[in-house]
Amino acid sequence: MRNFKLTLCYDGTRYDGWQRQGNSDETIQGKLETLLTRLLGQSVEVAGSGRTDAGVHALEQVCSFRAETDEDCETLLGEIRRFLPEDIGALALCDAPPRFHARLSCREKTYVYRIWNSAEPNVFERRWMLAFPQKLDLEAMRAAAAQLVGEHDFSAFCANRHMKKTAVRNLRDVEISRMGGEIRIALTADGFLYHMVRIVVGTLLEVGAGRRAPEEMRAILASRDRMEAGPTAPAQGLTLWSVHY
Amino acid sequence: MRNFKLTLCYDGTRYDGWQRQGNSDETIQGKLETLLTRLLGQSVEVAGSGRTDAGVHALEQVCSFRAETDEDCETLLGEIRRFLPEDIGALALCDAPPRFHARLSCREKTYVYRIWNSAEPNVFERRWMLAFPQKLDLEAMRAAAAQLVGEHDFSAFCANRHMKKTAVRNLRDVEISRMGGEIRIALTADGFLYHMVRIVVGTLLEVGAGRRAPEEMRAILASRDRMEAGPTAPAQGLTLWSVHY
């Protein structure tokens, strides 16, 4: 049984997210498993580095799967490319060590939230950004973000109310940059809770718009209460940017 | 009666091109005229710098229209932005001199044809590029393009068989560049014939793929025969890039 590492990108606009859902095939995992099962003539299960929500995109998503086959990776990658829909791209395929698992082996992930912060419309990249034309105070947002960096219990930034496992994550870095009309918020952590990036971004946007003080972040973290944080930013602005092993 | 200059951009994917067609409203001009007629409470006719084909995009398209109104341009621009569909963007609006006409006053236009020349799929920008994974000889394409530069009768590169007016155009510049997997062919001229850019690109692609010699361009021009040139490249790779007055 070989173990494969497959690197993907996708425009998540029309998908119900990464994770296969019962009968619905409109998930990235569902599309992949159906395709690999047909191509390889055996039931294939795919593990992703993480589950992206409905409407979230990936510039680099990594997944792993086991299969019995003699095909070389280049040929198999060509076949995968030929049959994947236009909005899912296969970037690379290689044999992985036997114990490699896309989720369990993952050391760190970077998500980028893209905001189009201009009155001028952006017709070409609008699908992958949140349109937010109001003025934003980036310095205040950076001051707020700095308080979130480090190892914390991020329960206040988690949409799953019935989490039994630990909500402690190490948010190694938050970088906020502007390029013309676009603002990017890049978050790097060893793991992310359900909706964590989108709730952090929703809270930072409140700070940027002057509706909250940057200093409130510590109290929000300490409360461990989802109601203390800001709203969940829309999925379409979010892209899984890179995955590190 | 005021005369306005409106600068637009659009993702042409779902439109039947610039020019209004009878009942069909799925044209850029149609959308604009309907919107301006409603906004200004008077029948408004819009002239574009040129007619982009169905499926062709614009990073900068300029149009002009006359209307009776006291509204300042900023307010009117805001209203236009509020009602335009997501894939048409209004970039700027200003009062123009009385004799300004978007098409007749236009001095020069630049079109860019974008080619995704890589086996690796591009899921994010595929709507605005032609996917052409085969190897292309850019030097041969540049040598071929150089022979087209200058004032020529471009009948061989025109899809309109019943043109009564002159087919002489001044192709001031053709620039072919590569950035990673993307190749851009930028054509600048005082005017373009029907399908001219797409036929030039289709012919250059044959040269790049080694199916034609660069030296053939002179003979194709001299023939004035559409059958001598290459195929018409697909619309989706083409973008009206800039318009000069």
C-alpha cells in the first residue's frame, strides 16, 4: 500500500467546503475521493491538512491518501488533472513516508484573509476578497493582533460551543499589510479552531473601524466567551495560503 | 446638455460583448444605458471607445454620454456603482469637453492577450486567460510580431469579409512577455479591425508552436486574405487594457 501526498489549490466559491457531507458531492474532499476511487479502481479516502469552510479557498492545501497502484506519480498527477473540475487544481503529487498524514503531520498553517478596502470596485478579484470600503486604522488593528499572538485559549474565537478538546493554540504570527486597495491579514498557527480566523478577522475589523479599542483583546481572550468577540467575517475573503510539515 | 466621460472595467465572461443587441440586455452597453436612463430619468445613449466581443474583458474601457443633470460627478458615480452588477465596475466619472466622443476621440488602444502556459492548473485566473500548456518559442513569436508592427492593410487579420472602409491600421507596438507560467501579448494600435487581435494571437501561437515560420507574416499581410492567417484565439484570453486620448 503506497502513501501519497497531493498538493491542491481551489476556488472554493461554489463548494460546500472541504469535508465530505453524506450524499452531497459538492465538497472538495467528495470530488477528490470520487475521482481517485474511479481512477484507481479501489475505495480511496483522502485526509486534508484541515477542513476549509464552505466558500473558503486554498492556494495550497495538502492531502494524503493510501492506494495500491504501480503508476508513477507523474502519470497519476496528469490523470487527476484531466478529470478534476476547473476550480480545483492539482499542483503536485509524490510518494510520502508510510506514517505521513496530511492533518496529523501538519506542523503549521497560514491563512490569509483578503479585504478590498476601496470605493473603487474590483471586478476581477472580488470572489476572493471581502469588500469593505470604510476607512480602516491598520495601526490599531496591528496593536490588537499583537495581543493575540502566542499560546492562548482561543475559546472566545471559536464557533463550536461543545468543544471537548483543548482550545489552546499557538498563534505564531499575525501580519497585516496593505498593497494598494487590498489589505491582507495573514495568520500562522499550529492549528485553528472552528471559524477562528474569521472571528479574529471580524474582531480586528471592529478595531480598525474604531468601534473597539485594541486593548480589549486580552479581556476577550480571558473571557473564553464567544459572545465577547466580534462577528464572523464572511467565508469568501479567506484563503488557506500554505501548509507546513 | 453635459457631456460625460465614464471609465469602466468589466469581467466579460457572462456578457454578449459591449454592443447592445436589440432585445438582449446581456451586453455592457445595454446594462449601462438601461441604468443611466433610469438614474437620470431621460433616454441616455452610451458610446464606447471600441466594441469588445462576447467574453472579452476590460481593465480600462472608456465611454461617453450626454445628459441633462445638475448632479455632481462624485454623487452620480456613487449611484452608478451602487446599481451596476458585480462584474462591471465604474472607475471614474468626469465632465468632458463638448466635442469629446469615446470612440471618435480615441487616439490609441492597448489590448492584452493572456496565455496560461503551464501544465500546472491556474484555478484563480483561468477565466481571463487561454490555457495553452504546450511549449512556446517566444523568440519566434517576437520575430513574427515585429513584421506586423507599423502601418499595414490588416485585411488578412480581419473577420469581417464585407468591410467597405479601409483596413489600414497602425500597429504601433507588440510586446510579448513571460511572468512565471503566464505569457502576455500586448498590442497597441490606433484602431483594431473585427477580431484582429484574436487572429494575430492565433497566428502567433502557430508560430510559437513551430507550425509556421516567423517570416510568413509578410506574405500573410500581403495576401489580404483571411484564409492565410491562423485561427481566431478564444475571447476569454483577451482584455482591453488601456485607452488613450
